[in-house]
Amino acid sequence: MKEETIKYLLREEAHAFKGWDFSYLKGRGENEKLPWNYDEFVRMYLNDNANILDMGTGGGELLLSFHHPYEKTSVTEGYEPNIKLCQKVLSPLGIKVYPVKQDDVLINVPTESFDIVLNHHESFSESEVKRVLKKNGLFITQQVGAFNNNDLASFFDENHKVQFPKITLNQTVKRLEEEGFEILYKNECFPKIKFFDLGAIAFFAKIIEWEFINFSVKDSIDKFEILENRLKKDGYIESTEHRFMIVAKKK
């Protein structure tokens, strides 16, 4: 591999330390569409009278797109920079912000207070979701599954092991049912993601450190040489994602 290419990969790896921003990959990859639409499910169940909680809201970008009445909206967030962003952007609107230390422990969130709990790619405790929901309340979640990018991670590390093996549709449904939830909808898929340049992979692998354990460009030059040849031949590098969707009702 050319020295110039290696330096490029190292720069892309270093860029991952600047923050959690996948917009950096815009135009450099392509995600296969899911067989469902999370936004459509949320909009289908929302009504202006519902008290809602959005778990792990980030900066509230997706939440605000639903235009739900602010006084009926609450959020949780555990990442300190995002907590400050929520307090700056969401709190002045009248949205209640609950900082949490652990994503699945909803500390200070009141019991049986919400008609709908939303969760997009955030970890959760089934018992905690049950606790904060009102009777007949809904839990709507899309999750990143246990086997996300398992093929690409295994390519870089032959000893790779799945870190969260319990995060699958069947196991999550079972846990929800054991908590007394009725499953209204469930689906699971393994869509493809394509990368169009090697630097995008270096950035991607570095930032998702719980999937690409101890990844470094320096230790993976031989792997990138293989990928470089594959990229020249096919025009892209492919990996397999893992997603599942559940709508559940508290009985």
C-alpha cells in the first residue's frame, strides 16, 4: 500500500476523535432501506393529548421533527455534551429534560406518567420502561442488534466476539412479554451498508469502538490492502447491519 494512502487512512482515523458525527460519511456510503419506517410508526401512534418520553434523545433532532406539543414532551439523555445541548435547546421550549447516568436506569423519571415511550437506538431496561408507562401505554423502539457489522469486524479481528449477544428481536420480545407487555408489531432485518472509499471505513471502525474492538489503522494495513483490491474490483466494500423494531403495549 502506498505511503500516501496510509497517511490518508491515519487522518481519517484521527477524525473520529473529534465527535459523534456520521454526517461526515455523507456521500461516502449507502445504507439499504429497512422494511419498516420508524418515523411512520411514531406518527401513527402519536396524538396531541399523549404524554411522551423520548429516551436518549441526543440533541432532540428526531424528536422535534414530530412536532409534538412541548408541554407534553419529556426526554432522557446520558451523554454530558448532549445533556447541555438539551438544556440549552429543549428546556426553553418547555420540554422536560431528565439527565441520566445510565441509559437503562430512568432516575427521577416519574412512575406511570407517560402514554408513549420512544426509543431510537438507545439501550433500555424493560422493567424501567414498564414503570414509567401508564396502563395501556405504548413502547416504540428501533434497535441496533447484536450482530451489527459482525462480518466486517470479524474481517479486521479474527478473534472478534459479539459484545451484546442478548440484543436480538426474539430475546427482547421475550423479556418484554415477561414484563407483561403485549407485542403489537415486531420485525428484524439484516440490511447491507456499502462504503465507497477506504477512509470511510477507517473513520467508521474507529468511532464504533464497541463493534471494532481495539481497531487501529496501524495494525490493519494488511487488511486495508485486501479491501483496496476489493474496492478497485467492485467499487464498494460491503458490511451487514442488524436492526429490529418493536411496538409493545403495557397491559
